Amino acid sequence: MKTPLKLSLIVFLVVSISSCSSTKISYDKNIDFSQYQTFAFFKKGIRALKIPKDKKRFVLRTISDELLHKNLSKSSRPDLIVNVFTDLHDRIDVYPVRFSPWHRRIYKEKSVEGRLYIDIVDARSKKIVWQGNTYIDLDGNDFQTFKRAIDKLLRKFPPRK
């Protein structure tokens, strides 16, 4: 009886941990993505993006570089509109620290984490044609974490039939 309970707990933990760090992508399978040649960022979305300015610039530049690398070009009259947003929350980890049986301390560590979302919208129809999201951790100045997350998201964009 204990073994199935332990196994269930292990499976639950593995699924919980992997769901936090997974990358999710969906797109309209009826769209021919080769018809799109140009893109621009959704300016209201950029202004509302709740990450530090230096990281915001880095994220936008990285997305732009990825799309330029995929033979799309920036335009004031784009075929695609790229919206970037986040869903962030505080994470507090508490660790007990013991110095002696009479003196206890608690060590707290606070961080900000959440998900980075990229929506790509057909400018004419105003419908989302591609969207992806991935886990991000905003602590520190590790810009490579953002780069890896964006690379992973846009790796298979545009989808091929």
C-alpha cells in the first residue's frame, strides 16, 4: 500500500516540476506562414511589459534578431504583429538554519518568476496565428536565460507543413 502512494507522489512531483519549466507552443495549422514577410511589435504591449528596462530591451532585441534571422523584416506596415507579455509572481523560499538547540534562525530567499508569452497576430485578420510561452526567472542579470528561453520558443517558428 505504501509503494503506490510513494510512486504517486513521485509522479506528481515530476509532473509539477516539469510543467513549471515547460515550453508550450500552439499555432493555427490552417495558415500558410510563408505568406508573411514583415513584422512589428505591439507598442501598447511593450509599454505594459512588467520586466526591468534593460531586460525588456534585451528580450525585444533577441526576438527581433530571431525573426530577422528567419527572413522576416521589420516594417511600419507589418504582416505580423508580435505581442510580448509576462505573468509574474513573487517566490519566497524559506530555509531553516540551526545554530544550536536554543537558537534557531530562518533564512528567506525572495525571487520573481513566471512565464514569458509571445503572441504573433495576423495584422489583417487580427487573429492570433502563433503563440508560445515558457518559464522565466527574473532574478540576477543572467540575460542568457532569457536568450535560451526565446530561442527555445522561436526555434520552430514559422511552423512547416
